[in-house]
Amino acid sequence: MATKKVTVTIPEDLLEEIRGEAAERGLSAYIADALRLKQDRDRLRELADWLQEEHGPVTDEEHAAALAELEDLDAEHERRRRVHSSHAGEAA
């Protein structure tokens, strides 16, 4: 993948925080990942806005059902992480 060097201005306190988190991957990779996530979120917001224009606003019941499904997904991801971690511990 081609890259291009750019100059950005970041508040000092934020830069210090992310440097610690980005240590192994590097600051550039960390920021590129963050920008991709932001771009994905913006696109998702555009899709949600378009869907609301086409189909009307989300009802309270639909919103509650979506939150419940997200909680189920989060619980499943956590279960899988625990299973993976316990298997990784057994291999060590």
C-alpha cells in the first residue's frame, strides 16, 4: 500500500496518550487505523441518515431490539475471547 507523509497538529496531551498506546505498532499505524475507523463511522452515519429518510425514524421498540442484539453480540465476543485466552494459556 502506498503511503504519503503529511504534517498534522495534535494537542500535546492527546499525543502523549496515544504514543503510549501506539508504542508497538507505531504512531503512524495507530493514526491511520483511527482515521479508517472515523471514515467507517462517517459512512455508517450517512447510511443511517439515508435509511431514516427512506423508511422513517427508528421506533423505540426497534432501538431496544437493536441494543439487545448488540449486548448479545458483545457477550458472545467476550465468551470467545475467554475461550481463546484459556486455550492459549494451555498451549504455553
